[in-house]
Amino acid sequence: EQIVTALAGNRLDVVLSDLAPNMSGLPEVDQPRAMYLVELATELAVGALASGGSFVTKVFQGEGFESWHREIRSHFKRVVTRKPNASRPRSREVYIVATGFKAP
């Protein structure tokens, strides 16, 4: 809310989020925390992006990912999933690159 207020009605071309919680090593704790952060970033993107804007965010695949991913696809013309080469093969970390925001 503070960021949207600070924008004073201006819209953003890009929202970039690399948020991640401090990991405990317990998937049943870490995944909900990670999804909460990506949902906050998504709220900002949907609330502040200009039409045609882009959203890039880190997300961890697991519980809640599929429904969140469907939501993202409804807001953007193109959504691509990328796994960085530096990411461990067993890591569930991916980045979502969403372009062409469909402003309401």
C-alpha cells in the first residue's frame, strides 16, 4: 500500500521481485511463507503496472504454485518459466517472466 501511495497514480513498466523467506528446511513451513511473499509481489504488480507492463518474480514450485500460476496467466499476455543455471537441480526455485500486462 505504501508503494502504491508513493506512486501517486503513476504506473510502473516493470515490477521485479526476488523475495524469499529465510528457509527453515521444512517444506511445510517454507512453501507457505514463500507463496505469501510472491502473492504480495503479485498484488503490487497487478495494482501498479501500466498496460503492457512486465512482472519478473522468483517463486518456489510446490503447494499453491499452480493456482498462483493460473492467476498470473490471466493477467498477462505471455508467461514464461525460467530456472537459472546457477540454481541447484533439485531446487524448486524458478523465475516467472510475465509480459503484456492486461490492465483492468
